[in-house]
Amino acid sequence: GAPTQCASLVVAEEGFLFALGAGGDGRKIAWCDQRNITQWTADATNQAGDYDLATVGTLQCGKAVAGGVLAFTDVDVWQAGYIGTPLVYGFTRMGSGCGVISKGAVSARDSIAAWMGRGGFWLFDGQSVQPLDCDVQDYVFGDMNADQVSKVSAVHLADFGEVWWFYPSAASVECDHYVAWAYRESARQQRNVWTIGALSRLSGSGRGVYPTPLMVDAAGYLYEHETGVAYGGDEPFIESGPIELGLGDVQAEVQRLVPDERADGEVTATFYGRLWPNGPESTLGPITLASPTDLLFQAREIRVRFTGAANASWRIGTMRLDLVAGDPL
């Protein structure tokens, strides 16, 4: 008796199985009787039911959160809240113009949900839907294969307070890049920090009951993450965005770098500088770090890459650059 051709299934905390896009109808949500997946026809003796959303969107996926079920279309987001008989569930549109980009692009925990939309990121904070400010938004959506966005997949790494989205870059038909949002604030880390990178993973899962997070690639290999230091010969690195004095109207003279790493000698620094926004870029390094590391060069726009030794466990904290105003414009 269950509906067929559903877009997605989700279990509500009250024990109802929701079928989104029931019967192939992109606006219809059906649910079974409470804890009875064989009863889908509503009558006076059960709590089964269905509801047609007043939306121009098409249902994609759903997530159970504290207080109800979030139903995502490609246009808007709805919340289903349990109200008991006779209607059983009430439906409220929580946001419009904030639809999800793919069925796998939502991460939810407790009363919070975050997802990738078409051209931006969104957050449900338990009360309302808000845009999620992203420093690398133009980079991500400017280099995405628009024909393959249905493959975008979100992974929540709760141990680190991060949500990762894997997506296909413009040069790939499979997910080969990621953008990660660090939402947790600590004494050494700001809240809402974004990171980008290249990594071939189709999807994954947080640690859960397993020792480590698990992720899978296009070849079908299942990887244990956040364990060991075998990088396959690659050298992992972290790179800053552009650093300027003011609006770049004067050159910055870099005099010194004070490193903050767990073990000296495992990290090198490479500096990239340019005088004009679209001008040629000069390179200095890689430089083996000491405490402090003396430097002397000028540029209006500077970025720095820290590269860790292969097959070693390394970590950096807050690196400090001594900058003074250099030559004027």
C-alpha cells in the first residue's frame, strides 16, 4: 500500500514514515499510520494522510529536525509539524527562493539544517531560514558543472564542527572538489570559516558508530578519513586569501613571520605577491620556518601557503606577520 515513485523518504521523530513526491507527484507528501508502514490510506481509525504543497517547486528531499520534518523543493522549504488528529500534520513554508541544489546537499542535526542552493548557501536555525554568508561563494559556483549539480553531497563532521559539500567542478562529471563550513567557535578558531579544496569523493558519512568518518570515491573505494598520515605522496597544504593594508592603496612591507606550529621544521611557507589586482605574481619560498622567521619583501596583495611534510602529523595555529606600510601607490 505504500506510494511508489517517491523522490525521498524520511522518518519523523513521532514515528511516521514520510514519502516525498508520493506517486510521482512533485508536490505531494504522504505519511503512513504511526509506526505502521503498511497503512497509508487515511480513515477514522489511523493517522495516515497526505498533503499537497502550494508550491511551484518539485520535492527533492527531507530531513527530520527537532520539532518536525523539513521538506526541501528546488524552490522553497517547508516544515511539517505534528498537530494530532484529525489533520495530524500542519505545513508551513519556512522560506522561498532557497531551494536545495540536489537531494544530497542537506546536512541536519538537532534543530539545525544547512544546505547548498543554486548560487548560495542557506541555514535553518530552528525558527527561520537565513542566507549563510560564504566568503568563497563566487569561487564555488563559478567553477561548477551545472549539468551535474544533482550529484552535490553534504557530509557533517560533528567532531570538528564542520559541514562539507562535495561538488563537480567545471572540468569534471563527478564530484572532485569540496567546500567546507566550520560553524563552531572556539578559543582558537572563529565561527563561520570557509575552506575550499580538491578531493575526489562522491559522498560520505560522519563518524557515527564507526571509529572514523567514511567517504567513497568514483572508483568505488571506501576511505577512512581523519586517521593516519599516508597521503599517497601528496603534500597537504593550507593557503590564505589575499592580505592587504587598507584597500591596497599602499604596499605592505613584510618584515617577519612568527610561526605557531606544533613541531618546528614540519611546515614551510611560500609567499605570493602582486602589485596590481590583475598583475603578475611573484613567489618567495618555500621557506623553512624558525621562530621568528626574518623576511623582507613588498607587495600590495599577499597570500601565503603553508605546506606540511608528507607522511607526518602537523598542525598550525595562528601565524603572525609583521607588516608596515611600504612604498606609496
